[in-house]
Amino acid sequence: MNKFLEISEISKSFWSDDSKLETKVILPVSLEISEGEIIMFLGPSGCGKTTLMRIIGGLEKKDQGSIKLNGEFLEGPDRRRGMVFQSYSSFPWMTVAENIRFGTKYRNDLSRSEKKDLSDHYLKMVGLTSYSNFYPSRISGGMRQRVAIARTLASSPDVLLMDEPFGALDAQTREHLQMQLMEINQKEKKTTIFVTHDVEEAILLANRVIIFSSRPAKILHEVNVDSIIPTEARRNGSFDPQEFLSLRMEVLKIIRTEYQLMAKDQQNA
């Protein structure tokens, strides 16, 4: 592992308004991620997965620990980390093409023509060339999410952070975007951290699945999906369905055991 992204002993608590009541959200978490990996964060609702992702993205302050990208310590947000949210975050007054081009706005390494070429490249990659002059109100939710992904990629982040980006979509659109994400990762080799509650989605997309406990979050288990079902087999659908089902049941067993412990703790509280 080349330690492209190093998360070391990150912890986080939230405090009440009078600073007298502490709620621990993340216990010290450490994780090393290689360049080009897709890492899925899986765990109970409200456990702290999204908070950890926001800390990695510089959108939330950590209490302790450090984050290094390519050996450099990170503090606060910057263009090296791009985030895609569950909500369809498009600018309604801009066309699809203009929304995607906005991702290049703060790139001083590109000329105006290069920015246009790059935004056209991602417009084509997400299959929206024929909708380039449409406004977001005139396209579907799945298309708007593709716009958000393309805009983020156009900003050329080193790390792509995705917070349940397909959670509000219908099953058919969700599957289509999952396949597109796998294709994008194959072409762009973009390091990706993806929060989900969907076990099948996690196994389908991930190189590794990181399973978190209930709040306060700690890493319960790490599943190396590649060692069981290679990425290429998942991408082209050539894997053994029984292997997929067995892995799904293994992950579900870990999650169910955690839910049972969580319910027991609540009863004893």
C-alpha cells in the first residue's frame, strides 16, 4: 500500500450549547488508502461515517489526529478534495454545460479553451452531451447527480468524497450511475471514499469496505472485496453470484450483530 491518503487517530465529539454535555461521535480512527482505491464506509445511521468524511474533506474540524495526502498534512478545505452530496447540488441559473464548467473556475493551471475542452470531456463521460444547454429544472434527478459528479471531476480533485450520492434515486438510475462510477474510476484512477447504507452497493463498487460501529464510530471490520471478487469481474458481471451472496451475508452478519449490541446497550442505559 502506497499510503496515498493517511488518516491517523482521528476523533470527534460534539458539545451542547453550554459546553457541559459531550457526545462522542468518532473514537480514534486510523486508515491508509492507496491511490485509485474505492473505499466504502458502511455502518448504522448516525454512527459518524459522514462526519468522518467531512473531516477528511476539510468541512468539519477534528478534535485530534492528522490527515496526510501524498505525505502532506491537510487542514481545511481545498481543491484536492471534491465532495458529491446526496442532494442534487446544481446551480439552477446555469445550464448543464455551465454547471460542469464551473468546476474548472478556480483552476489556474488551465487556459479558457482547456477548461472548455475538459468540461466537454466530462460532459461526454457522464452521457449528457445532448443535454448541455438544458437547465437543471428540465432534467431528471439522476441526470442532475451526473452533473454534480462531472463538475466535481472537472475541478480535478485528488480524492473524490461521495456522501450517499445515489441514495435518493430509483433502482434503475442508481444501477446506471453505479456502473458509470466504476467506468470513471477505471479511466481516471480517482481515489474515492463513498458513504452508503446499501450492502450490495458497497460490495459492487468497493476495493475495500470499512464497516463502522454504532456511535461513537470505530472501525469494526475491513473487507477486502478485491481479494474475493476482483473489480473487473464486478464491472463486467462475470463473477459467481454465490460468491457475491456469501460476501453480502458475511457483511450483513457483522452489521446485524452490531445492531443487536446497540439495542442491548440502549435497553441497559
